Amino acid sequence: MQALELLTTRSSMPRLQAPAPNSEQLNVMFRAAARAPDHVQLMPYRFIVFEQQQLDELGQLFKQAAEQQQLSDLDVERAQQLPSRAPLVIVAIACYQNHEKVPQWEQLASAACATCMLQQAAFAQGFGAIWRSGWLTESELLREQLGVSSSEAIIGFMYVGTAVVAMPTKPDKDWSGKVRFWAG
């Protein structure tokens, strides 16, 4: 896939199956993520990878988080099944560092860019992916179980695998109202 086609046709792929990226393909994805814009090269992000039987462990953590939130039995069961949506789940974490030149918002932007580039590298290698967030990113229990410190934030869960169906073609968005050329 050509770079411009990749960028202009990006679309999340929610229906995923095995195979997932192998270790070499994952390495390419993380190399791409490390190229995200990053003022003074802080690399204010990290990732936790869950695959195979580890997905069941992540499901148990999601279940515990749902129980702690006192969700309905059905929602607890759904939370436990979330990691089974793909053969690979990557937890994306922003890691805030005290730095006089790089405010927290800029570090979050860098972490988000790294996560986006991770997803784009998956697409470029023929995989599907979807970046999900929601209430689980705020779960204190999940943060504790994953070792996410108070100076970090879970920014999402990247589900990665082979697309079950063809990538949906979405119409181009009208961006014309979002750009203004400065005329003085």
C-alpha cells in the first residue's frame, strides 16, 4: 500500500481474526510508533501487548473492572469478552514526564501520534486494527493491575488482526471548513 493511499483511506476495522502480526511485523509497528513527533525525544508512551492466552487474562481484568463499577451481569460478561474481538490487543499508555519545554498536553499528543502510527503500520502490512477507548481507560483497578502509575494514562486499546471482511470504504470527509489560508 502506498503511503498516500494509506493516509487518505484509513478506516478502523472492528471485525478481526487470526492471524495477528508476528514478532517481525510487530517490530515494524513499534519502529513506526517510535517515529511519532516528539519534542526533545521524551518518547512519552509505552505499550503492553496481549496475545493468545494472555487475552483471557486481560478479559479477567476487564471483568474485575466491570464488577468494581457495579455494572450489570450482562455488561460484566461483555467486558470479559472484549479482548476476544482480536488475536492481539495492545494497551497504549501516555507516560507524562516533568519537562520545562514539553507540557503534558504535548506529551499526550505525542503518545496519540505514536498510537496512530502503530495502527497505520499494521494497516500498511495488511492487517486490520481499531483503537478503542471508553470507561476501561479510566478504571483504577485496571490501571493498578497493568502497573500504570499516577503519572501515566491509558489512552486506548489497539485491537489488531486480520480483517474478517474487506476494509469498509468510507466517503471522504468535507475538510474545507476546517482549513483557512491566512491572508493577513
